[in-house]
Amino acid sequence: MKAFIYSSKSFFSKTEFAFVDDLKVPSPTRKGDLLVKVSGVTINPIDYKLCGFPFVSTYLRGRPVAMDFCGTVVSTFEGSRFKRGDQVFGSTFSGTLAEYTLASEDKVALKPEKLSPEATAGLVCAGLTSYQSLFTTGGLQAGQNVTIIGGSGGCGSLAIQMAKAAGAGKISTVCSSRNVQMVKDLGADVVVTYDTQPEGWALSSFIDPKSQHLVYDTVTSPDDFNYEPLARPVLQDQALYVGINSPNAIDWIRAVTRMPRTSHRLVMMDANSKDLEQLAKWADEGKLTVPVEETLTFSEDACRSAFEKLKSRRTKGKICIVMPENDQ
């Protein structure tokens, strides 16, 4: 089968990719295995950042890139709750930028009827990360105020809609000035444009101090601006600051050892059917859509172009790749 694979050749080499047309199609060999014909894929920063960790590049070598997918079940191991022909979406470490992928049934759910295959794939990593940040970790409840930093990105755009669907109080977000209307259309009540602010600006100039029950940060990282000092003043006492990355390596050590800083949490996405089913339910109710930045047809050039754009960190929504037969 055709696939876009990891091809880094040494323990410490930079991320390298290759396009092949002779990768073996996997087979279900154990309970819960599903062989899926891939229809749509979305890519995420973790897909290229994985190879930045020592020795990981060797482990991934020869494996298709990406983890999010939507597709059709081709075959299953005996006793599966899914059947041939079911349209499903989910996450798999087997890799998804390929014509077929092998997935575990406890990490997939039936595809929402109202979304295209590529948009459905866009629900997975970004959707699960935001759902688990807002509700599983953040404990957001109806009527509570939330600030979402990076509201126009893949995670942030879904988080705004989820907060609205769950009946949150006032939803505030930070994004660039070119994306103001987009985030308002998604449901944001207060929009702060970071690129129009003077040096030394304060988030509390736009959002009342100690008014937020939760801050969800999708932007801060070692390579980007650190929003935590700006956002802390708007949080209520003991309220959580939840992020998906941190400029401080010690925060990740604390997260892994379950010894986080006071009122600070980092979320590592957990792919599971229950949360995917909730996302699908909201999608079919018209409460959750996937903003798509660009849709490309599967090829080597398309895959390389998609990752170059993703690395710019200025995408508005998801970058999707569809298999040729699904490119209408």
C-alpha cells in the first residue's frame, strides 16, 4: 500500500519522512483489532515533534505518519463490536497517512453522520485534547467562565464550541486580529487580539481579574509566547490553568509523575471510545463543527506541504488529507 512514513535513520536525527508504495497492509491479529480503509486524516504538531525525542525516531522508522483518521472497517478480529462496512474515526499508533491502518476498537467510535471524513478525522486529537482539558481535567461546569488561549487553532476552535455546547458562562479567547470574526462565529463572547497589543500588555485589561473559573492554553510552548503570567490574574483563587504544553521541562516531569504545580495541569490526550462518542453526538446535533484550513489529496507533495504549513503555527483550523477516491 502507499504510505507516508517516518524515515529518520539514527537515534538523534531530525524528523525525516518518505513516501512509499510497497508497505505491507496490516492484518487484525488480536482481540479488538480493526483493519480500516482510510478516508481522511488530519495532522497535528505531535506527528512531527515525536522524532525530536532521542531514540523515538528509531522506534517509528518505517511506520506511517499521523494518528488521527476516519475510514471504513474492512475486517475485524473475532468478537468485535464493529463490523465490515462501519464508518469509524479514532486514533492509532499504527499510523494513518496510508491507504489502510490498524486500529483498536477501544480507541474508535462510529463516524458522525453530519461531518465529512476529513472533518471527522479533525475531531480526534484536537477534539479529545480540548474535551479532556475543559471537562475531565478542568472540571468546567455550566455557567462557569472560561478563557481559551489560541481560539482560532485546531484545539482552540473546538474548545470554544464545546464550552458553548456545555452551557459555559462567558467564553473569552485570545487570537490574532485576522481571526476575530471566526472565533465570534464559533461562540466566543470576548476576543483579545494579541497582535494589536503594546509591549507589556495585560489580559486583565480585557477580562475582569479573578473572574475566570478555568484558563485553557493551547499556545504556550518552548517555541512560543508564555501566556501563563498574563492569564494568572484573571483566574479565581485555586482555579486551574490547563495547558497542552509548557516552556518548562520540569512541568512535564511533574505531569508524568502526577505531582503538578498548584493550580496548574498539563493534559496528555487519552484516546477512548466514550469521549469520541460524545464528540460525535455534539457533531450530529450541530453543536460541533471542525474548521478546516486546507484539504489536500494524499500524495508525497501534499503531505510535505501540509507539515510545512503546520510548522508555521499560524493555521486557522485543521489541515486535512483525503485519499483520492474521497476527493470530490
